[in-house]
Amino acid sequence: MTYKVALALLLLAPCFAEAQVERLVLGTGDNGWEELAELMGGMWVVDGSLQPYELDPAVNIALGEKKGSSRADVFGNPWGGERGGTQNARLIPGQPEVLGDNGFVYTIDGDTTRSVAIVSGYYYYNLGWELPINRIRFFSPAEGRTQTDDRKRITPGLPLKNAYPKLYEVWAAIDGERFKRGQFDLLLEQNLNQTTRIANARFPTQPLQFIFISFPELGVIAEVEFYGEGFVQKSQYLSKVIDIGEPVNFGRVIPYFNGFVKKSIDSEPEPLAENPISFSMETQTGRDDTPQVYTIYTELRTEREVSFAEWDKAPYDDYVRPGAQGPERPDVDNWSFWSVPQGASAGEGIEILSPDNRQYLKINFTVASEDLFTYGRMDSLVVEYSPLLVDAIVGEVALQDEPQPRGRKTEVPLGEERIFTFDVRADFESETKSGFDALRLQTPGRVQFIGLEMGDPLVAVEPDSIAEKRGELIVYFPSNRIAAADNRPLRLLFKTGVFSFNALFQGEIFVVEGEGQPQSIDPGDANAEVSTNSIEVLALSEKLDVLSALDVRSTVVTPNGDGRNDTFELAYSLLGVQASRVVFEIYDLRGRKVRTISADSRSEGRYVEEWDGRGEGTGLVAPGLYLARLSVETDAGDFTHTRTIAVAY
């Protein structure tokens, strides 16, 4: 049976959610950026818009106004820290901290008259975010004299201005994990003969966050200062939990931002005609208002789940003591994992990949530029959503001939095409839900529609139309709409292969001509006769062959235009590769290359290569035997297969 795609239906499919689409605008009014922020990393609000920190070359980054009793950096972030090594670093995003030897706090307190004795000679700085740094300055007090300590390690009475360190090294760590392990990879400055009171460690401007200053010999300093220039090149915004008000179907997020350039610190920003700013976003959706589970310890030293308010009031203790705070962990039962990051241009919508039928949403996005003096100004972010089509919908996938596999896990040979079933069951709690008349299914690779069944018991139903393309199957059935008054189980049969060791068959329902966003299908028990309750399929292979399942339709090519064997077709599977170079070439029996058909980068999946019997020019090759050579270049090595072709006229 052959199904043709109805053009009118396909044209309507991307527009199924206009009238009932609701829009939540973030960044304005009650939903201002600061009010919704859980984290603004490397960015702040200027005139109501988000933009990256701007560094003034003449201003010490480490020193800003006090926050209560704490000293803050120039961006208003309070300094944390404690005496000791980097193993004590907390690495809280957006919070600067200083650790190290005696007087570590005084190195960023702004008091240039207070001396700090360098004893064992180490200070560690986490600037809280990657900032474009090019200079680190430190110095001894201009006035006063040294005083000995209890162990008489410093000679008393020496002028402080002459007691500056004569040797120093400045290092940087590439990330927080290496910083915490005390591993520093980048030497920014080394001076073995400092001859002046003020030390200026200068280096090319670069994004730095984790700094280590080492003083091999005894000395005195008053302050450590950090300087840079330009704009933070990569900043992050993490929202608090956003309450939509009721469970909904999520649509798109649309960012509105503009690119600007500043030619000098005192110049006015100029808008850029072409926006060079990159935007990347991920989302998380939930059923309750907290993505975390909080616990406290009981009298039996077990963990009891509590609210955040109760957990926050409980004392923190390194030991397992009754009433103390227990661990907090992600609430995987009620909250999804973060979605895959997606990029977008200004004004371009990004589909929310997190599950639907959720009331709560979190958004995490980054804004980046490649130049120090260009930056993005984020004006607003629009979240689209609409009412549920059904109150709940679940689906499960299985092999057609193995609906109840051992261990309730569907397992198939890697790269082999099989016939699968995808069962779907909807629940309606009220007549107000509109129902659905189309289903979209994501598959690992090429997919072939086999059939549609509905009812209890299931019977074959002819869909109004279908659309097949690589990695996606859409089935339209407006003549058999699923609604509250006619709620029937549904089964989709299709043929495809799995090309990685696990694959998710994710589906969604929608209304072709109606209103409302599509609604994603959750894994669950959609059919009592199928035991998987899952949309995951596992692939098995004793030995992974990257290039496998080669299939040749015919080894004889007769390119005479009669429609029979006019082309040579070679089908094959790529397994377990994300990006590999595939080259398909034709050679004669003397080893001379006749034609290169393709030389492309491809990921795992099922592919078909064709040769029409022509050489590099437009003419047909002479009759005879030829070799079709297919090679795949991967990090694990090269894989090659060759097939013989006979050309006849």
C-alpha cells in the first residue's frame, strides 16, 4: 500500500498553534531579569536589558562596595573564602572567593595601609566568572614598619615599602576542577628579581577565572588587584522556577537581542548591522515548584524528605546527626533533565525539547561573542505555550514479534532494520480537551511506514496521509480523530534500524487544522499486552563494525534509460559514529579512479549511494567490470568495502 503526503496538511502542520498560543514575556514588568534570576553569571542589568560585564582598564575588579559586612567585587558579588588550599574552594557560580595563607581576606579589602605577612607564600583567587584579564597588581604599604610575629619570622622595624616580595609567579588554572586540585597550567608571569614596591604582572588579555599567586620568599603586601578590558565574552543566565499556572504544552522560546560594539571605554555603543552574538539555551520542566529533593537526618540516621524551608532552617553538620541537613539531590521523579543546548539567532524561535504537561519551567541560556569589544544586549525572552490537547498521554515501543521481551527491554541487533510497534493511549478527564488527529514520531534513521491500527481490539485504519523523511514519521488521521467522546488506543507500525547502542523513539501529538501546541508523549503503559512501558530501544553487537549491513540492489547496471537497472545502488549503515568522512568512488579494474560520487561528513544512520554509469564528465563509461569503493574515516581507523559492478548496454 502506498500513501502520498497531502501537501495541504503539510503546509498546515507548522502552523497548528496560532490562535490559542499564550506568550509569557521574560525581562519586563513583574518578570524582570533580576526578579527571575537564580544566577546572572558574567552579566548584569543595564537600562532594563541584560548585557555582559564591561571592564574598565583603570578599575580594580576585586574591589567594590561592601555587601553588609562582606566585601564585594566591582560587579556587586560578595567575596567568600577561607584559609587553606584550593580543596576548600566552594566553586559557586558567580561568587568570587579567596583562599590561602595568613591574611588572605586582607588582600582584597581595599586597605592599602594594612600589611599582610607572606609566610608560606600562596594565595588563590576564584574571580567567580571568566573575565577578560590582562594585569594583576600587588604592592606593599607605602608607609609604616614591620612588626615581628609570635615566631619572630619577620624582622621588626623595616620600612614596609621595602619589604615587598622579591620573587613571585602568577599562574592560572583552565577550569574549576583543576583549580580545586591545585593544578595550574598557564604561567602568566614569573619575576625572579622584582626591584620596585609595585609589581605589575602584565599578559595578553584573555578570559581567566582561577588565579594562583606564589611568593617563594618572605615579604609583605597590602593588596592584590585585578584589571582587564572589554566585555565578558561568554555570560550565563539561569532562571528561577517559572510557574505557568497550570500544566501546559510548551512551544518555542524566542530571544530578542541586539549586537553592539564599543570602540573605546568612553564611547557610546554602536549597533551592529550584522549580529555576531551567539545564543544557546536549554530548558527543564517539572510538576512541582522545586527541582531538588531536600532531606534531614532522623534519629535512626536515615534521610527524611522535607520542604526547602525546613531543610534551610536545619543546622549544617559534617557528621550524620539527627536534625541536621541531609543531602539535596535532583528530583528526577517530578523534573526532567536539562534538554540538549540549542542555538538561535535574534528573533528566531527555539522549540522547547523538555516534556510537556508540566506547570513549571526553568531556562538556562548563554550569550557569547568572539570579540572583546562587541556584546549582546538581551531585551526579552518570549515563552510560547498552549492548553493541553489531552490530560495525559503515554506511549511504548516494542518489536512487532516480541511485545513482551525478557527484562522488559527491547533489544535489537545493531544496524539491522526491524518492524516496531508504537502504542499510544490518551486520558481525558474533561470534555474541554480538544484531542488530536496527527502523530509525529522521531526515529534513529530512515523509517518506513507499515500501518496504523486503532480501537480495542486494534484494527487496521487507513490514515489520511503520511510523511516519511529521515529520522521522522508523521501520520495524519483527521477522519479518525481521537477525542474525549471517541478515545481509542492507537498503534503505529513502522520499519527502521537502530544505529547506536540505545535510541529513544520520541513522539508527539497535534491537531492539523486546529489550535494548540503539540503535546509530547510520555513513556508508560499504553498497552497491557506490551510490557516495555518505555520508548527506549537497546542495540546489541558483539563486535562493532562501523561500516555494516551493505546491501546491493543489483550488480549489473544497464544505463540505457529504460527504467530498469539504470543505476547502481549501495545501501549501508554507519554505526556508533557522530561525524565521519564517507567517500564513495568508482574505479576500473586497472585501479584508475573513474568518478568520486560523494565525500561528505556523516553521522550514524542508514544511507544509500547511487552511480548512474557516468564518469567524471557527462559521458557513460565503456561496458565492462568496475569496482565501487566505499570508505569511512573515523578516529578509530578507516573502514573500507568494495563491490564489483558490471556495466552493459
